[in-house]
Amino acid sequence: MNTEVGRLNAYKEKTKVDGEELVLNVFPKRVFEMEDILASDMFFLEGKYVHSDVNIPYPINPHNSLPPGDDMDSGLTNATDKLTNDKQQFPSKGSFVYALPNGSVSYNKHIKAMIEKTKPCLTQLMIEAQLVRLWVQFNIPRIEDGNNFGVGIQEEILGEASEIPFYSCLVGNKRLISHEN
């Protein structure tokens, strides 16, 4: 039993040292690395350069075939009459689309390149943030007197650090990010 407690205390101390190293040295370096990545030419493209054709057919609206103002001359007085008349003139026909006639839609190559460039850094930051969360938990002192101001701040930081997996779900979700066509 003594050896397990000793191992647990050694793990706790190692986590405290690693957490301090992350906060003091590693995170500032990561910030500068991310700034360099985001300042590259890849991330400063105008919308017209990032645009890609999705090649998805869309139905033609039958109401657009009417000449302008033609529905005003129909003698219908209210919106319900016009809607009923439209349903009679243009009955809705069609079927569900289960496949696209032009094949699958390819991903946007520019956005894919941006994701692939930032994904390793963000994944590493998520892993390191979990260690910082554990470090904060180990540094919360026991409440022994009425002054809990510092503990409240640490608990607030812990709450923010605990939300990192929620906000990073899109980065880690391989089906959304790394979907290859």
C-alpha cells in the first residue's frame, strides 16, 4: 500500500513539474508557431480564390417562368387564393434524391490544405491542455479557512480547461475533417 501511495505522489509531483513547464515555456512557443502558420499566404486568400465548384444540380423554380407582375393580374385577392391557385397550376412532382447525377462532391482543396496544416498543432495543444487541466486540479489547495478567493479562480480555470474537448470536437472528428473523396 505504501508503494502505491508513493507512486501516486511521484506521479502528482511529475505532473506538477510538467504542467509548469507547459505553462511557462511550451505554450508561449506554441502561440508563436500558430501565429506563423496563420500568417502564411495560405490563410490570406480572398474568397474568390478559395471558392470551388460543388457541381450540385438544383431544381428550377416553376414560379420564375411567369412574366413579372403576371400573378398580380390574375384577379386573386389574398395570399391563400394565390397559394391554392399556384398548387393547381404547378403541382409538386418529384422524388427524393439519393445520389447526385454528377457523382460525389469533392472537398475544397484550399480549405483541406488549411486544415491539414493546423490540425497537428491543434491536436498537440488539446493533449497538452489535458495535462494542464490535471495540473490545475493538483494545485487546488484544500479549503481550510474562509478565504476561498484563490480556489474560486482555480476552479474557474479548471472549468474552462474542461471545455476544451467540447470545443475541439471538430478538430478530432476524422469523419468531418479528414473525409477523403
